[in-house]
Amino acid sequence: MVTYSALVTDDDLVFKALADPTRRFLLDLLFQRDGRTLTELESELDMTRFGVMKHLRVLEDAGLVVARRSGREKLHFLNPIPIQLIHHRWIDKYREHHASALLDLKNQLEDMA
């Protein structure tokens, strides 16, 4: 018997992380200025420190945030690679199909004219 946890892929972790508006907001904050501490991130949200830590953990598990120690502080950095991989895997290929369909339609309409 295959368990659900055995079926979870990296894409699933990224989609789960991106599904929450608070986590997307944290990513936006790190996009604006990378290398923020938990205290800095917490100050931008109306939630407990523990709540922010839980969201950061989900983002780290998905590979979207990387944390590094700098002295006594732990700095959080955005890792855009998983989002780029999702874009390439799930968006680009479908956009390609639509773009080629529109090009075919354009050519057909020009041939009719």
C-alpha cells in the first residue's frame, strides 16, 4: 500500500506553501528585501512569533526560503528557483500551446483574406 506521504512531490510542497496568503506575503517581503530576521518579518504581520515561525517552516520545507545564521541572528532569504521550476513545468508548456493555436488561427485568417 502506498501512503499519501510517499506520493508528495517537491511541486506539491511548493503549491501548498504558495496556497496561503500569509506565506505569499512573507515571500513578497523577502523579495522586496532579502535577509530579514524573524523579528523583522513578524513586525509586518498581525500574528504571533510562533505563527510566523510555522509559516517560515513550511516555506523552508518547500525550498522557497533559506535561513542562515549570522552571529546570533537567523536571516531568511528568498529562493526563487522552486517558483521558476513550477513556472517552467506548469505554465510555460500550456502557454506554448495557446500561443501556437493563436498563431495557427492568425495564419488561417490571413489565408482566407
